[in-house]
Amino acid sequence: MARRKKIYEGKAKILYEGPEPGTFIQYFKDDATAFNAQKKATIEGKGVLNNRLSEFFMQGLTNIGI
């Protein structure tokens, strides 16, 4: 993927500019925190799962016209 401009970074994901105007690319992290970030770990596959859940819910919203 070509280097894209980072729009936002939070605990769970990074948003980049998308290929089309007004679109975004979401990158979900495998990082996990607990107890106000006192515990930190990496959970392999967490980002992929979050991406699939996001796709599922966005498709559901599209199906009902939102």
C-alpha cells in the first residue's frame, strides 16, 4: 500500500486517507490495554477480528439505508 496521510490514531485503530476523496482506510491494531493502560499486551489477530466486525456492522447499516 502506498504511504497515505494519517488522519487519526487512537488506542485501537489508525485512520488514513483513502484512495478516493472523502474515503478512509482503517488499520486496526493488535494492541490491548487494561486498568487505565497499566497493563499492555499484544493479542495476535485482534486487529483482523475488529476489521471483520466493523465490515459486518457497516454492511448491515448499508443494507437498511444508513
